[in-house]
Amino acid sequence: MQSVELFSRDDFGHQSAQAIVAGALSSFLRPLMPSSRETVLKCLREAADDMGAVGYEIHQIPWHKVTSAGLSKLVNGWTQEGLSKSTVRLRTYAVKGLLKSCFIHKLVPHEEFSLIQFVNVTGEGGTEAKRGRYVRQRQQDEMVRSCDEDERMQIGLRDKAFIALLFGAGLRRSEAVKVVIEDLDLTEGQMLVVVKGGKTQTRYLPDWAIEYLAEWRESLRLHEIGTGPVLRRLSKSGRPLSGMSPGGLFVALEDRCLRAGIPVIRPHDARRTLATDMIQDHGLSFAKKAMGHRNVQTTMIYDMTDDEAMRAIFKTRSR
């Protein structure tokens, strides 16, 4: 894309500011898995080049000078360039993550940081299908692995819990954050869920999801929490706080993908993935009930069987 000039020559070369930026960068990268660090650094390098900082090391770039308006220009440029929406999301998240660290290091004013938080990826963003995408098992496994290896144990357990609700039960994010501990029946592998229109439905869980939710419920019990929202915000020390919002869940899933070194996944991608797997493995009628749809036509829209899967199915067909 055409370079978006966000810096002047005077912005470079300040040794004291460079040292603090380098510290902010280190703080941002430290909790990431090695593969995730490589992904983030690649995204930051590409962003820096597009901002006209070619030839400078990542830690030499005055990231704290990036404004919300400048970041918006950058995101719009990537979108107009035709990059996939997942790529634009990942680059945007990398830059915003570093800017958050700069804010924590008192390099970015509070008012400007508040505006930066509102910069999001909009538009169709290149080649990504409007209806979302199918998330392959390898990427799901990478997310879980990053949770298990996360030094912030409580966050890892909490994130495995929302992976269980999204990928295991196919809940919408607005449904997932409304699930309460009292409505979890992990012995029977089911739960009550408040769905669109305020109605309540029974949803079911696979064994692996039951295991993740049981681990998180036990963690909550140790904090003397036995009722209320399953998914919760956490303090810096890992103490469970109030329930997550749908937007908070969206951001937490983005963060987990970044830490796992995989393309950003949206909550609804998980729902579409489960629906596709259910249709392939058990048929439309079963999938319809599992997803809580009123009619089978809605379930059919969720089928994202790709060309690779179709070729595999036809290869195994006999006369």
C-alpha cells in the first residue's frame, strides 16, 4: 500500500523515549508464546513499513506518536489494499496491543488511548467471506495449548471455558456471557441458555468442553464464587470480577488468538464451525436441534463444507 506518513524526522532519535518504547515492546511481547511473538513482530514490521518507518528497528520507532486518526488511516489503507479481514485484524490488534503497553508506560495520553480503543476493522476487507469462516481443529488446538502454557493461569482457565462454550456448544457471544453457574449441569453434560427473545433452551456439551468448564468452575469455587456468570473479567492478580460483556468476550478471544499465533477468530466463526461439523457428522436435523434453530433452512446457511472436504468425500465414494 502507499505509505501513510505518520512520523516526522524529529520523532526519531530521542534516546530516553526509545528506551521507554523498548520497555513497552518487551512488556507486550513477554507473555506471548514464541510463535506468537514472531507473528506479532511480523505484523509490527509491516505496519511500521506502511507508516514510513522503513529501515528502523521495531524498538526505535516512536509508536507512542501513533494517534487514533493515524491508526484509522492505516487500517483503511490495508482494507483498500484488499488484504483479508483476518490479516487486517491481526495487524490492527498487534499495533493496538503495543499502544496499550505504551499507555501503561505513560507514553500515550489517556484521552488519545481512549480514542485508539474505538479503532476497529470495518468493511469487507478483501477476500474473507461475509458469512465467516470454518476454524480447523489445528487452530482450535493451538488456542487450548496457549491457555495451558499461559503463565497467567486464571486467564488460561477462563479462556478454555469460553472456548468450551463457543466451540463446544456453539453459543453466540451474547448467549455465552449470560450462562450462569447454577444452570450448568456438567454431570449430564448440558446447560440452560438464554437465547434470542429471552427464551431458555437446553444446550449440550461434549466431554472435552465439560472438562474445561469443570476446571474453571472449581477455580471459581476456590474464590468462593458458586453463583452468577460463568465467564468473568479478571483482575491483574487473577481474581474473578463481574461478568464479561459480549464485547469483552470478543476482545478476549482476539487476545487468545494473538497469543496462540493463529489468525484472529470471531465468536461466530466458532458457531459456524460447530454447525458445519454437526451437519457433516450427523445430518441437518440433528444439527438444527443442537444449534437451537427454528427451521432447517437457517441451519443450512451455516454449512461451510469447503472444496477440500468435498474432494475427500467424493474420493471415498464407491459404485
